[in-house]
Amino acid sequence: MAFTIKLREPHSVAGRCWNAGQRLAAAATPVLIVLKLTGVINWSWWWVLAPLWISGALVATLIVGIILALMS
């Protein structure tokens, strides 16, 4: 049995840009890992995994900003 989830695309430009960035990060990470493991690129693992930690840092910053705005 398969379930599908229908999501509406955001109407705002910022929402569409955020979604596009998340899709890009999700696609870039496995590609960079494969390139690193096959020896095509000689980058540090910090840079190979950068799409993950940069997007995580942005989300954490956004959450902290919202919490601070709500507290004031």
C-alpha cells in the first residue's frame, strides 16, 4: 500500500527559494560524498558535508531569531 502526500508550493518567492535551496543541498550532498570516496575531489570532509551543516546552521539561526523576537 502506497501513501502520497500532496504539498502545495509556497506562494511567496522566499518560500520557493528556500525549497529550491533545500532540494539543491539534498542533491549535492550525495554527489559530493561519492566524488570524495572515488578520489575525484580531494576536499576536506568539512567541505564535502558543507551542504548539511550550512543549512543546519541557517535553520538554527532562524529558530533562535524567531524565539528572540517572540520573547521581546
